[in-house]
Amino acid sequence: MTYIPISEKERDAMLATVGVKSLDDLFDAVPASHRFPALNLPPALTEMEAASLLQEIADGNEHARGDLVSFLGAGMYNHYIPSVVDHITRRGEFYTAYTPYQPEISQGTLQAIFEYQSLISALTGMELSNASHYDGATATAEAVNLAFANFRGKRPKVVLSPSVHPQYRETLKTYTQGMGVEVAGDGDSTPLDASAEALLPHVDENTCLVVVQYPDFFGRIFDYTNFIDACHKKGALVCVVANPTALAMFKTPGSMGADMVVGEGQPLGLPMWYGGPSLGFFTTRKQYVHKMAGRLVGETVDSRGQKSYVLTLTAREQHIKRERATSNICTNQGLLALASSVYMSVLGKTGMKQVAETCYHKAHYAAQELSKIEGYGLCFTQPFFHEFALCCPGPVSELNAHLLEHGILGGYDLGQDYPALKDHLLIAVTEMNSKAEIDFLVDTIKEFSHA
């Protein structure tokens, strides 16, 4: 079927309504000399020639699935994706469906979203999830909107940990421009090697939300239970930005008492795709459901008593007056949420835990071996998941250039965002990195340091 399935009769009726006889008449306002300008295009290619040219252009790209060995993370991670994920998402009934604007005839899409919500809620230990956001950064920013609305603007302060992803922090600040929100805790006064308790002096009666990350941007793992309790005693809500892979192995933020758990869903069955698209997951407690942005799919029964799914609490600007809306989010990344649902379902609780444990042990092996190289060492002493900061004796840019010459995509240069961490490299290790690849990384860095 076509995407604009109108008959000739319907087309003629529309033309008559606007007062023209043909489609060509619609362009009378455009001077004839400008309607078909001469385009400086190369000669036409056959399909075979075009395919060959496009393949040649594509071959100019190096990627982490064959060309390079990747140790780059910092928010996007190279995980294995079962083939069934792509097979399901490419089915026509899902692939062409943007979003359930007519939910009564979109039962399959609604059920897929409902399953996604259920799985994400279980993974984070929270009571409910929405149908996803654009990405982890916008989900984090929407947490501020929820907290601000919950206190009706009477608590205009957000305390933001400096160990939250730098891009998330920038997105949050962009969202809050013009809202009268004060962002505290994100400056040089909070030591990067300190625990979350260092943020407590910033939390006061004007604070609506405290945002921390788990594991944090440097890969470190903290138990925020006591910290969250301390924030609650001061009347503030707490949002935890979480890595979903780590949640399969460690204590959930929900069990720590978090009010919101948000994050990037890319590790859940989505390719890195040069940085996107992906999805942002957003979970919270039932008491905040009316302030939560985005869509929510619920389960009910129809007039015949059969199970059915509905869009509920759709407090978006497309459904109600803009000034009353909780958000202007206009997509729920439905296809990618489906991919994550398939990924989580296929792996199951045991499989996801095995992935997390494999990442954990391989990362610790890499950290152990790299720390043996003269001049290199771990920057922080806290426990970490599958990412760690490595102190280097010289510029990270030079080290990464050397690694790239040997087919290794090196880590993230922390000096880009943290001047105090100049010559510090953030290395990520996933289940995709073999012991041989880790040993190759170690040997290549040894070669560089001895050059």
C-alpha cells in the first residue's frame, strides 16, 4: 500500500476545494523559469553501478564490528545483539508503524510497548515506566521537569553530580533555561573522587531534585541508599541515571529508594549507529505518574472481557492544552523500544546477568594488566563495573592515535570535559572484547610507552 492512499476522486475533490483544476495549477505562483532549474549532476548510473559506488563509499568507514577493536564507551557500548532482534523489528507491521495514534487498532504495538514498560520496571526495581524518550540525556532532563512540577515550582533548585555524563548535564541545563531553575553541585567545589555524600551540603529546602549516576560516568559503583535517605529527609527527590546492563548484576536503584531511574537504552539490543538513534528509559513511582512525561500503555479488558491494551494518561501537548501538558515529547522511539524488549526477553534474567558478569570480569582483567605498565594506573579506588579511568603519563590524543594505527579504537579522553583529568583515559570493556584483544591493547600501549 502507499503511504498516501487517496483515490483520483478524492484528489480531485481536494483540488476543487482549494480552487484549482490540476496538480500543475498548484505551482502557478512559482515563476516558470524557476520550476525546473538546471542541476549540475553527474551522468546517471545503472543500479549495479550505483550499488558499487555506495559500497565503495561505505567501505571508507571503519567500524567496531570487524574493522576495529573497540574500547570506547562513555555512554555508547559495543554489545552483542542476537539476530532475532533485527528479524523482529524488520517485520512490516512494526517497521512502518510510527506510533499508536489510533490505539484501538494498534493492539500489537501497544502490547509491545506494555511489555517494554514491564521489563524496564523490573530491571530498575521501579513501579512503572513510560513508553521511552529520545535518549538518556532527554530522559534525565525530563526527570527535572517532573520534580519541578511536583513541587509546583516552589523548589527551584537541582543538585547535579559532576560524575553524571557531561552530555546529560549539558542537555539538562539547556532544558532548564528560562524555568528559573538553579543547578548546583556541578562545579569545581565538588571533588571528582568524592562519594555522593559530598553533594549533601548543596541539598536544602529549595531543592526539588538530586541527580546521580550508577555506575557513574567513570564507571564507579556506589550504594546510594543512605544518600537517598538523607536527601529525602531534606524533602528532595532523587533521580538515578543508570546503565541498564549493570542493573542485571547489582542492586537496583529502586531498592535504594530512588524516586526516578532513567538512562540510555542503547545497551539493550541497539547498535551504536554512529551515536544514535537510541531510546531513553524513564521509570518512577506510582505517586508521580500524573507528572510523568510521555506515553503510558495500560492493560484492561474490552466489552467482551478480552484482554486489551490502551494508551492512558497521555498528558502530552498533542492531546491536551500545551500549558497543561507534562511534556512536548512527540515520539516514544517505539521501534527501538521493541528492539530492547526483544533483547531483554531473549536473554532473560539469567542471560542478562551473564552479560553483565562477563563485562565486569573482562574489565577488571584489563584494568589489572594495564596497571602493570610503568607510568599507568587506575585513577580511582572505588569499585567499578565495565568502565574505568586510566591515568596516563602523556596526552591521551597521542596514545589514541597510536592505538588507531594498530586497529584499536581507544578510550574516551576525559580531559575534554574535566580539566582536572587531563591525561586520563576512560576505557570500556564489554563481552565483545576477547582476552586476546585485551592483551593486544596492553601490548600496544607498552609499545607506545617504550617508544
